[in-house]
Amino acid sequence: MAEPETPETSPVSEQLELIRTELRRAKARPKPKPVADALPVARVVVDKGLSHLDQYFDYAVPARLADAAQPGVRVRVRFGGRVVKGQGRREGGRLVDGYIVERLAASDFAGPLAPLAQVLSPERVLTPELLRLCRAVADRYAGTLADVLQLAVPPKHNKPEAEPVPDAPAEPVPAPQPGGWARYVDGPSFLEALAAGEAPRAVWSALPGPGWPDELARTVAAALASGRGALVVLPDGRAVARVDAALQALLGPDRHVALTAELGAEERYRRWLAVSRGAVRAVVGTRAAMFAPVADLGFVAIWDDGDSSHSEPHAPQPHARDVLLLRAVDAGAAALVGGFAVTVEAAQLLRTGWARPLAGPREELRRAAPLVRTVGDHDQAGDGAAFAARLPSLAWRVARDALAHGPVLVQVPRRGYVPRLACARCREQARCAHCAGPLEAPDATGVLVCTWCGRPEADWHCRECGSFKLRAQVFGARRTADELGRAFPSVPVRTSGRDGVLASVPGAPALVVATPGAEPVAEGGYAAALLLDAWVLLGRPDLRAGEEALRRWLAAGALVRGAAEGGTVVIVAEPSLRPVQALVRWDPAGHAATELAERAELGFPPVSRMAAVSGPPAAVQDLLDLARLPEGTDLLGPVALPTPRGEDRADRVLLRVSPGRGAALATALKAAQAARLARGKAEPVRVRIDPPDIG
């Protein structure tokens, strides 16, 4: 006999309980958030620098963020995971930063869109012009847009964004007088063209002496006089400070900003915002300033474009010169590539007619340049004092006579005390027993230290011949300073280098020992300069050895008084070498033209376009197998790269294409990188377009 049905077990009761359970679940389920009525889709570039993710992603704009979520602002979105259908939310994934590129009425993505999580700031930091520039740089260097945006847009700081926008000066900037540009053949006409709103392009071989900061300041003033913006990039903070002072003297306050790392993150962002908001239309700065969002850009300039500090070390490693030239072409702006030296890239601009030369006549050059004298490395010192100072007798006499009239600059290519040591018997380089790194003597105590791992080497002996005796292969700046101090006991000796860079020194007699690039400016100019151990610079194993050596020597020589005032430069090098002869004649343009002709014969940049691919051998080969390289691509290599003991082998392959195919090469390599990442390949491969240090 069946059990009688009770109210709790009846089918009706069970159905009612199921309905109640579903209602409770529906009540607990989050309701879809309302989206914006107008343009409900935000296209976002996320801060993820992976090649296979180098694209835009669409997100829904919640109604509460409709006003704040404008193109160019920083946002936070949930990336990865999955979107719960019908609920407008994403499960899993993580919050990442990004920028809104544009607002759209609809998305071409078929599935549901996750909403924007947060608008981090209403400040529109990514302008359409800056986005277009970053996209062009990423494409040229086989990089990702996210990587370039990290270089272009500084980190956010709340305090500067909350401050009121300063008013731009109301008074127009008058067209400047020629000033030092009167010394150049086409200098006044270049300034006039800038002030008239034209777009002249020039390669400037600056005359030696202290006048170049004022001359750069006048080009900025001319661009401002035309109602346009100006941007100048310099290699270091000391150079920026000199141009900054010249602009202050010429334009007065609030007409420009200087952007350098020394400012600190908050102050630098404050000044960057002044440029982005249009309150300031002139910028001088170091490498990162190449992306400064100057409004109505009408003039770009780079000083000393051969300096390695202009090459960004972070991916995708753009060069400031190339970025500025991209900006000049995009904005129809004037361009100036200047310095005491001329690079092969600048010579290529002249050869193709893209730019015109801007140089002083020979009579002005003879008046401004010091007298350059040469002495061979093999020449022996003529007396005890010269021998003790490791100087040829000519250099010692020039230094002795010049010290009666002012300071003397001594350029030494190596820092430290004795940075390179070798076995005294077999000449094998002294290396660390732990990691095989080169050993150095950092001071006069004689204790040896590894330059790779930093470990002291207390019991060194040569692994080749067993000898315990060492000899110095190279003397550093500190060792040179000690020797000069003994040779000139009554003269103060100052040093400037990695341990401490001097910006300037007084005009009183003194010996100033500096490494290349760290030479301080002397009040009234140096009475003389000695360029020692020139073979170190000339012996670098890459194509730029001669060009780089000449650039270093010209920079030092330009700090010396002109020949009419008795200024003299002595270079200790083989007199017949081409860079040495170019220094004697003070002919950087001629040297660059010859170097360019040799590059053309070899098929190396800038005549061609090249990429360097380096990494573990199997990973390099895998990338090359995936890359659809342009027709006619030359493969040079692979060659093994030097690696410390204990590390895996790394290979490098050079890829060379003819002019006009550089973009196709960059696209092919970027696509191959994306394919490897999408397949989960873990071994990294480094791709660098137009590497500056081809060995």
C-alpha cells in the first residue's frame, strides 16, 4: 500500500521549491551594468608588450564612466579570463593598465564585451599625434606599441595633474638676430626660413668653441617666432643645462621646459604635462624627450647624434635621431642634425639631398679651431719627467708651456687605474679563475678584481705559461692622474669620469684628466689638450671605430682655445691614420663622406637596412624558419657571441636588405616573433633593427 502524499512531498510542493531556489539564484546573480548611451565601445591598447598581443581590444563603457572615458586617458581593464555571457563581466584574468584609443558606436567583435574597470585619470596623455608616432616607431623597429608607449608616456603622478594649467605667455616671440649663425655661410638664411614658417633641413658642422648652445637656442626662438613648437634632444644633462641657460637668457622664463632624468619623476611629469596641455611649446631634453608631445611641432634638432646615449636601451631600442626625423616628416617640420662631428647617417642625409650642409667657411674654421699636432705611439719620451708621466716629449712640452696660461685637458680612453692586465711573459689577458672575466687593478694597492663578478683574485697565475708576473695593457684615468701629479708636482690635478663628472672647471692652471664624454667645460677654454692612448678608441672591433674616435677627439678639441689664442691639441696616434688626419684638418664632413662610401661598397647601414637576431642557436634558427623574409635578404652568420663561462652559447645572425625593404624586414621578424610566442616558445630571441655596433 502506497504512502499517502503529504504537503511536503507533493509534486506541487517540489515544483514550488525549485522555483524558490531559482529565484534566490537569480537574486544573487549580478545584474548587467548599464552601458553608455552614446559610443558605448572603447578601443583600448593594453600595457602588454608581447608581439602576438600587439593589437587593440574592445571594452564596453559603463554608463558611470561615459564622461570620463575619453580617447587618450589611462584606464584599467581586466585582461584574460573569460566573459560571462549576458552578465557583462569577466571571470579570471588580471587588471592591467591601458589607454583608450577611440570611442565607437559598435564593435566588430562578435562576443560579449567586458566593461572598463576604471578610468585612472581624466588627463588625455595619449594624443592622436603621439599615438601615430608610437605606432610608426614600433613598426620601424619590429617592436610593439605597448613597449613604445612605455618610453613615450611618463608614469602618472596625482599632484601635478591636480594643479591648474598655467597660461601660455601672451606676447609673441620676436625673430632672433643671427648671433653666432653669422659665422656660417647659410646660417642667417636658415634662421630666416625657420622664422618664416618654412621647413629647412640641414646637417650642421658646428664650429669649435663655446657658441653652439646659443646658436641652438636661436633656432628654437626662430621656430617659436613662426608660431610653431620646437624640440631639441641632447646627449646628457650637462649639455641640456647649457642650452637651457642659453634659452633662459634669450627668451626669458616660461617659454620652454627642460626634461631630464635628474629632475625626478614628479617634476618631470609636471613639465611634461605643461607641454601636453599646450602651455609650453619648446622642449630641450635628453633621449626620452624625443617623444615630448609638442603642439604644432615645427622644428626638431638633435645635437651630437653619434653619441651612444641617443640609442634607447629598452625595447624596441629606437634611436633619437630616427624618431625626430620621423616626426619631422609627419609634421612637415624643419630638422637640424648638428655636432662637431658628422655621422655616416648624417652624411647619407646629405648624399640623398634630404638635407643641406650648414658649415662655416675655412677662414672662420681656422680662427676657431686649435692647432692640432700629432706624435706617433712609438715615439719615446725625451726626458725623465716626460717618461714618468707616460707622455711623449712633445706632449709634455706642450702641457708645460700651456699650464702657464690656463688649464690643460688630458683625455684618457679608459677609466679606473689599470683596467686591463696581461701576463708579462706570454701576453695572455689576465682572467678571473671563477668566471673567466677580465681582471683589473682598481687602485694603487695592486689588488686584482674581476670586472664581471667583482671577486678579488689573491693568487693569480697565468693558465697558459704559469707565470706570476703581470703587465699593464691599458692605463686608466686615475693612474694617469697619479703620474701627471708626480711629473707636475706644483699643479693641481682634477679627474672627471664615471665616479664623478665635472660640469666645469675654473680657468686657472690645472691638469684635468677625463674619460671621453666626461670632459668639463673650462672657463675661457683650455690652453691645450692631450689625447692619449688613441689606439684604444681606434682598436674597437666594429665599423664605427674610426668615426667614434674622431667624434671623441673633436669634442675634446672643441673645448680648447682657438689657434690664434695659442690653443693646441696633441694627439698620441699614428699620424697617417685617416681619423687622425681628419682631426688635423678639422674635416668631419669629409671623413664621414669617405666612411659612407666604404659602407656603400660593403653594403652596410645606412646605405642598406639591417637587423641583428641573437639568442640561443636553436631559437634563432626557429625564428628564421618562421620569418617570411623579403626577397633578396642576405643572411650573414651565424656567429657565436662572447659569453661568460658557465652561460649557454648565444649566436647572432645579421639580415641585410636593400633600401626600401627595411619595413618589410621589420614586419617579417615581428610576425615571426609573434608566431613563436603564440606557440609557447620560451627561449627569448633578441631582434634589433639597424644595430649601431656592427662588429
